[in-house]
Amino acid sequence: MKYLIVTEKPSAAKNFVKALGGQTGQFSGNDYRIVNLHGHMMGFKEPEEMVSEEKQTAYKSWTLKYLPWQLDEMNWQRTYLKQRQPRTGRLKSTKTELTELQQESKNNYDALVIATDTDPSGEGDLLAWEVIDAIRWHGRVLRANFVDEAPNSIQKSMENLTDVSDKWQHGAYLKGETRSRWDFASMQLTRIATTSAKKAGYKVVAREGRLKSVIVWKIFEQMQAIKNYVKKPYYEVCFTDASNHIYRRQAPKNTSPEWRYDDEAQAKQELQRYATADVTNEQHEKRQQAPDKLLDLAGLAAILAPRGFDSKEVLQTYQKMYEAQIVSYPRTDDKTVTPEQFFELLPKVDQIADVVGVDKQLLTHRQVRTTHVKETGSHGANRPGTKVPANLAALSKYGPSAAAIYEILAKNYLAMLAENYIYDHVTAQLAQYPAFKTAFNIPIALNYKLVYDAQKALQADEEDTHTPNTQVGPQATPFIFEGVNKKPTYPTTKWLMAFLEKHNVGTGATRVSTLSQMSQGVKAMMQEKKGRLTLTETGNVSAVMVQNTWIASPKITKRLFEIMNEVGEFKISMPQALNSLTQVVAHDMPIMVENAQKLETILGKPKVKKTTSKAKTTEKVSGIFNNQTIQFSKTWSDHTFSDVEVQTLLSGGEVSFLSKTKRGKQYTATGKLAKQTFKGHSYYGFKLNPKS
């Protein structure tokens, strides 16, 4: 067999070359050639280009009467992407690269091997099939599924190729394609929100969609809760003993009991009914707590955020470290590792411990924990990779957060190999007033907490870690406890990730990448600074627009993620999944229109953007050119034509002058006056000779 192996990016191709022995060659009895893409090479055409001619006006328009779209009217055709070259700034189409790949595919290959990332969202399979369709490959298609880019993983994947020649029976592709179409067509929600907000005077692009709307609304809601917070003290009778243990009654959840007073005088009146009481029924229960679960990318980003590493930095640095096999695959949704992955890393445990400064004597539980190691899963949870760095300082070449990323991941993983945390759970109550009780924990052996305490690191608020006195009683004295209603927590990355985790909205990697996208560029919806999240004007408008909508509901968003999975599992069809978007648009459109009327009340008058400088006006000159009267600009680039040069141009002659390129390089510009076209409009102006 002769294989054309298509990897996702140049770095992946290098790892395949290393694993298989060359860019071309033979592996496991089969000839092969390795090529690479650069991520997505194709993108959907504009909506109006994917429908019949009579429908184009409706799909191009932002007018709400044309919504929701009938998604079965769209042909979902893709086109080549244009990518800006970092060095030159010029746009380059992917057509050239794909044309070369198409020519290569004609060299008598028996099968094309998809060797893109085995992504839980189906992204890798989707971008591969986009290319397969673009180059018109109609032969056999095989899938190489690898958990990471280590040589043994790549070799194993090439020895266990799966036939996916029928893409409509390829679950991962269907999942990715459904998500891609859903997200593309969700631009309807952005059109609704933006159009409605604009009518209310807010000239922003209110980007709405899965997860984005949930995040922006939750942050806005929290900021409103902080703004509207009113401090309300309360008073209740409690007891305290000589060791400062507090004995109190248990209040029902989410209710204010009758013995908790707004008026201190009422509490003082109740206090008169109590006297010093005996502490009784002291109970001690020895308990154990297993190590915390392995971190996902969201948890890692949440811990790093207060240190000044934003989501974009963590994503970029982690990706580079993964490509170097320093850490495991980033976009996993696994929370455990497989037995194979566990035993693969076990021989490197002591080496990893030395790098991150963990006492190896604590790592005595080097057997499989069923809570952390399971047969199910693919890439496995985020963890150290198979290559162990010499030290943390050696990681700086991957990015500013590299050392911190590795230290946290390593310690969190190593904690699994330490013994359980052991503590004494103490309870007691008052003999004369048995409703008053106390409970606290006394550490006996910290064990894994001496390696890493992920739960503590992920706490949104710093909690009191004071170790209480082991003694209780023998008596407790009544007093009036003064408390206050808790002020809402300021939105932080930790707080947000905890909320999304609680509601099971998106994978860890999806949460981090979405937060990164929302925080970048001139149209950013928020700012992320040392873990604190602040909405921009665009974010505030976007948030108000989705109040009470389905797209901003964690419950609905969770269901949408489930729907994508169900398509990949062949439980529902792609059209059925896409119909869920039509339902969301139909439900949310009237709500957004109504919400737009509340913008000024909630946010105040729209901000008027100040003009920092007057618009540059270009002086025009008139004259006879080719027997007709014309006008043209007297300035070209940084040069203003003299009267003599103007007459030379009008007579059809050439002029030359010194000018500079956009990069500041000086050159001699030579050209003539000519009729030209820009965006469909004709004009006369100086035209540079091709050789200049």
C-alpha cells in the first residue's frame, strides 16, 4: 500500500517524520509520504453565496424580517481561505497550497491517511475532510488516531488505521461539521443583537453564540449584583467555648430562619433565655480524602490567571510545549488517564518530582487509583509529557507561562501518587440546648496535600485555613453573633471556570479558547487582567441583549453540546441538530428586540466616540486630459505634485520622485496619469509603472 499522510500543521509533520523515519519511506510494510496543512484551509462561503439567486437578498440582509433562515436551503459550500503573511502582511490564498496537494495526490496513492489531531470536538477530522473534498480525492480514506505526538503513539496509530472512506458514516466528522454549521449559522443571533442595538443608538457588533453568550451574561449579571449590593447585618444567638469553637443552629438552605434577626434588640431579647451550657456528645471520626481530580485546561488557566497569565498566553504556550512532548494533548475532555498512560509515565515519576521540587518519599502510592485511572478515554487528562525537562528554567523558550504550567500539571499529577489526606472529623453539641452544634476537622496526615492541593488552588475566594484547637468544651457561653449578607464575588477566571464546570458547559479547552477569543482585538467583549474579568462596552451591550434568551442559558447551552455529541454517535441527524438553532433564533429574536429598548436604561446613553483628528482631505486639481476635463488627487503616497509635474501628467508624460514603501524603504517612483477602478468606481489618478 502507498499512503499519503496528511498532518494538521508543520510541527505535527516533523513529529511524524521523526516517528516513521523520514518524510518519505516505508513503515509497517507500506510506502508513505508525509505532507502538512496549516490548520483550516477552507471556510464557508458567505450566506448569500450558498442559496439560490432569488434567496440571496434575504440571506445577505441584516433585516430581521428575513430571519430565521431555512438552513436546508443552504448548500454549505466552502471556499479557499486567505491568510495574512506575518512577514509581509500580504494576503495569501490557500488555493496555491491545495492545488499542490491535489497534484501530489495524483501520484498513485492507494489511500489518504487523516493524521490531524484526534480532537474530541471532531475539529481535526473536519478540517481534513474540508481538504479531501477541495482536492477532489475520491479514493480510500484511513484515519490515524493518536493520543499524542510521541513516536510510539504515532507508530501505534499507523499500525491501527481505521477506514473512514464514507464521511457520512464517520462520526467524528459529522460531529465537527454539525458544530461548524451551527456556529456559522448562529451569526443570525449576532445580526439580530447588533441590528437591534444599533437602532437603540449603540454602534457595536454584539457577537452572540454558544458559550460566548453564557459567559458574557453571567459576568454582567454578577457585576449588576455587585452594583446593587446593599450591606445587611444580621444577628443570632450562638455559643462559644474556651477553644473558640462556635456552636450554632443549622439554618435551612436558601432561607432565613426566624432566629436570625435584622434587629439586634430582638437577638438580645432571645439571648436572655440562655445560660452557660455543657458540651456533650463529642464524637471523633477518622476520615480519608483521595487526591483531587486531574486538572483540565480550564482549571489550569484559572490557577494561572491571578499570576498575570491570560487565557491566550496559556493556550499558545501549552500548545508549543505539547508539540515538544513536554506536556500531554491540550484539547482533551478526559478527566482520567488510561492504565497504559499511567504505566507509561510511572518510570519518569522520580525525574519529574526532582524538576518540580516534590519530596519523592511522599509518592508511595504508585499503584492504579480507580478514581484517576480508567479504561475509558482517549488522550487522557492534562498531565506531564513523556519528555521531562532538565529544569523549569529550560522551559522559558516555550513562553512566559511555561514553567508555571509544567509545575502545576506535574504536581497535580504527582499528588495522585501520594497517600490519602487523613483527618479527624470532630462534632459536639450542647447538653441543655441540643440544637446548637459544632463541627470541624483536625489534620492527622496531610499526605497528598503536601504535594499539591488543587482544590485549594481553585477556590474562587481565599478561605480560612486556620487549624482549630482539638479541645472542645467543657462548657460554652452564649453571645450574639453579628454577621452580614455576603457580597457577590468579583468576576474572575477562577469564578467563571467554576461556574461553567458546575453546569457542565463545554470542555475545559473550549472554555479557555472561548475566553481567549472574547478578550482579544479591538472588538473584545471583555478584558482579562490578572484573572479579573471586566466587560467592555461591546460586552455590556451583548450581555443586555441576551437577558432571558435561550442562547445565554447554561442549561440550553449544555444541551447544545450534547446534541453535537449525539450526531457523532448517530443518535440524531445533522438536520435535526441544526433545527435546534432555528428554534433558538425564533425564540430569542423577539426577546432581543425587546431587550434593545432597555439598553439606555441599564447602560446609560451610548458612548460617543471622540474624533482624535480631522479627516484628511485630499486636494484635487483639474485639467484637460485626453481631450476631456478631469480631476485627480494632487498627492500620491507621501508626495505632492508640483505645478510642473501636474502639467506633465496632464500631457500624458511620466514623472519621477523619491517615495517610501510601507516598511520605510526609499525608492524612486515613476508613473503616469491613468484611468483606474477601485471597488467598482472609476477615477483618474497617478499610476505607478510596473517596474517601479
